[in-house]
Amino acid sequence: MAFQPNEKEVSEFVQARRIGEWIQFTRNGVEVPGTIFKILENSVIVEISPEDAKEIGAASNLTVISHKKYKIME
């Protein structure tokens, strides 16, 4: 027996996101810029500089950010 996936409504904010778009978020008190690498249902995977990754204690230059925790850079 297979279950049908639960169709969730996607907000306009999430629909407007694009790969390569510049965003900014705060982690460990540090403002970090980055580009969207992949868009997920509740979050984005963001590519940041190796220097910023080291400063915030990230294991790599890719990190996951909730849609609620970043802002778009103009």
C-alpha cells in the first residue's frame, strides 16, 4: 500500500527564491552572506565562504538555514 504525498501549500516568499540568490543570516552572533545552493521545503542550503564557515564553526562551506532565519540581499 502506497500513501500519496501530502501536498503542502508553498508560501510566496519560498516560491520567489532562486538558486544563486544572495542571502544573509546570523549564526553565533555573526552576520554571514551566502548564495542559495539548493531550495528545500522548510529551508535552503547556502554556500558561504570558507572564512565565514570557520568563523561560525561550520563543518563545511555549505550550511542549512530555515526560510524564517534569513533575508534577501538587494
